[in-house]
Amino acid sequence: MLKIQEIRELIKLVDQSSINEFVYEQEGTKIKMKKTGQEQPVSVVYQPAAEPVQSQVQPVQPAAEPVKTAVSAAMPDVEKQEVNQDNLHKITSPMVGTFYQSPSPDTDAYVKAGSKVNKDSVVCIVEAMKLFNEIEAEVEGEIVEILVKDGQLIEYGQPLYLVKPE
């Protein structure tokens, strides 16, 4: 069976290619990825041999106009200001699952608004099928806003954080 990282890489490759549909079968497990439109994310259907389970991903629609958000007052040395969301990097979920801000309930969150992150900084965990997957920032910058709540169910491609790139 493919590892989560291998599935992520396949999703990225299919998304960036001109392929509209991709099917992979191995040992009774079937992964089917299909593009349904130019601006919509790739959908993934996971079907184990014993019990078929399907996950249909709904695309996230972009806002008609640029949305502006207020920077948190908790950020050090930064006054409240309007930040154009178009200039911010969105850290999105690579899978469907449950969002967790910290590695366990009794520890601090990986990042907060105002935290500095590197490309390989872990920002959260997404639990999918009893596996805890660490999500990395993939960009250097400062966390401006956390868009989801701890324990919230999230979809593939859903924005999790807004980061002001450096």
C-alpha cells in the first residue's frame, strides 16, 4: 500500500499535469484521482478490498473579491493593520481528516498567530484513518491567521493558515 507522502506526491503530479484521470490498484486497494475542472482540486477515492469507502471532495471556491483580514493584536511589534489576503501564502490541507494544533492535548500548539516558520516547520497534525500526519509550512514567513479550530474536520485543499512570506 502507498504511504501518505507517496499519495501526496501523486496528487501533486496529477494536479500539475495534463492528465484528467488517474487510477492505481494494488492488493485490493484502489486510488482514483480525477480532475473535474481547471480551478478545482483533484478528488481521491479510497476503496479497500473488504469495505468500500468513498471520500468525495468538494472544491473550495475562491472569493469574488480580495478579502482583507485584520492582523491579530497578539503579534509582537505589529500594530493592527489591514493585510491584503492576495499577498499571503495559504497553507492548505493535503488530505481529508481532523485538524490538531498540538501533538497532544496537554502541550502547546505548534504555531500561533505571529509565530515565525521555516519551510520544514511543523505547523499542525492532520489525523486521517488513524494516522497522524505532520503538516509542514512549505514557506518561510510569519503566521498571520489560523483559519480552523482544533479538532475540526477538514477537507482536501482547505486553507489552514495564512502566512506572510519573507
